[in-house]
Amino acid sequence: QVTLVESGGGVVQAGGSLRLSCVASANGFSDNQIAWFRQAPGKQRELVAQIISSGAEKYLDSVRGRFALSRVAAKNAVYLQMDFLRPEDTAVYYCATGGGRPTAVDGRLTYEYDYWGQGTQVTVSS
């Protein structure tokens, strides 16, 4: 069983930055398939950023160029640096790992994972 703990959320003004972290139990990211999702009230969960099995990084179009993934493997940690934040980025952010199985939700491609963190709230004010 893998446990994931997110932190780093908070309240920032539009244009500001936050750095989210996700720390896993031992060997929690061993399959190298890691993702960040977000969910805002009344909206579907959406995939924000991910590392796929090849090691490549993928980003949601609306965050590309503003968000960036990084890893510190020795600490079993992954990070999501978020710059130039916008009010529409407001959501609970979750990290996930294990599997990375593609599926479709309402005709859109997303990925399923076996393990999820509890989430961290990001609020971007105008």
C-alpha cells in the first residue's frame, strides 16, 4: 500500500506562485507514473500534469508554460511549481501514482491511478 501526502497549497493573488509537494511512502513512485489532478467545486476532476512510463512530462494546455514538475527521488518526493497563477486555477490539487491507465471521461482522455493523496487547497484571488 502506498500513501501520498500533499502540501504547499494556500491563498495567493493572481500572478503569484506556489510550489506543491507530494511525498510518498517508501518506493511509492517506483513505477515512475505520477500525476497531479485538480478539482474545483461543481467541476469534473482534470489532469493537470503527469509523468508517463517513458519519463516524458505532459501538461494540460491551460497550464503549459506556467506549471512545471520536478522530482527528488531520494526523498520520494515530487513537486509542482505553479507560476503566474490565475483565479481559474483555484481547486483542490491531488497527486496520484500507480498504473497510469488511459481511459475516457466524457469523451476526453485521462488516466486512472491506484493511489491518491488527500489533496491540498489552492485559492487564487483577483
